[in-house]
Amino acid sequence: MIDRWRVWLAATLLVLAAGCTHVLPPSARQDVDPYLDLAAVKEAPHEYEGRTLLLGGLIVDHEVTREGSRLEVLSYTLDRWGRPLRADEDAGRFLTKTERILDPALYEKGRQVTLTAVVSGTMSLPLGETEYRYPLLRLSAIYLWPRHDPYRERDLFGPPYYPYTHPYHSPFRPYPFGWYHPWW
């Protein structure tokens, strides 16, 4: 009886732990320098050439050439699983190049990515009416986050189920004898 419980507990913990892993495999993250951030690389890129960074953000531009693909990414801070959270104004934007052809239909503007890349210098390109100096990185591994689909991730009490309510307010209304729902 005790052995069954141990097997069941071990299996349960294994399943729960599998849901709490980073999106990039350990082999892709083994060379990452955890104390180096993009803001430091942006200030002195030649000092950090050859070092690997773990980055993420929002794809701003994608260019496919004969040599491969180049992504322009607006840097975001990452959570512990590698998901981009919010824009990192100190780091700004960066360019990452790869010899692979990344399909422009998949790696389109507005998609979020998490990646590891090796610092390989800088590149200046026009940004609006100014010249912007981008840190240039060589792509090692990349994870493309799924598109956010609000209709797939419906909240039980948010639209379109209850179009007359604000999505952050419960449709339940106070009533003298307790709470009630207007459709009940």
C-alpha cells in the first residue's frame, strides 16, 4: 500500500514539475551569462563579444535575405520561465541574425519570442529620422510564443458571454437577500 502511494506521489510531482520549466531547453541555456544584460551590451558591445545572452521581446521587423533572416526585437524583461513580460526601456532594441530562413508568416511583427544569442558587434540602421545603433547578436536558439487569442482564453464572466458587463467586473449583482445573477 505504501509503495503505491510513493509511486503515485512521484508521478504527480513529476507532472507538476514538467509544467514549471523554462521554454528553452537546458542545452540552449548552458552558455548563458546570467549576470549580463542587454543594457550593458548596448553601452559597450565590443567588450562582450562572444558572450551568450538570454533575451526576449516583441518582433518589430523581420527581413529575409540570401544569407538568412534578421529579426529586429524590442527587448522585454522575462519571467523565470522565459515569457516576455513588459518592454525594457533601458535595453531598447536589438538585432539578431541567423543563417536559417525564419518564415515571415510565423515570425511576423507583433509576435513574442524568447531566445539565446551570442554578441557579435553592432549595426546602425535608420529608425524614424535618426540613426539607431543596434547590438547585433547571432541567434542560437529561439522559441516563438503562441498568438494571444482573446476568444480562446475567454473568461467565464467576460465578453462575449456577458456583453453588457465590463470584463473586469463580475456580472453578479447585490440583492437584499444575497447575490444573484441577472440571467437566473
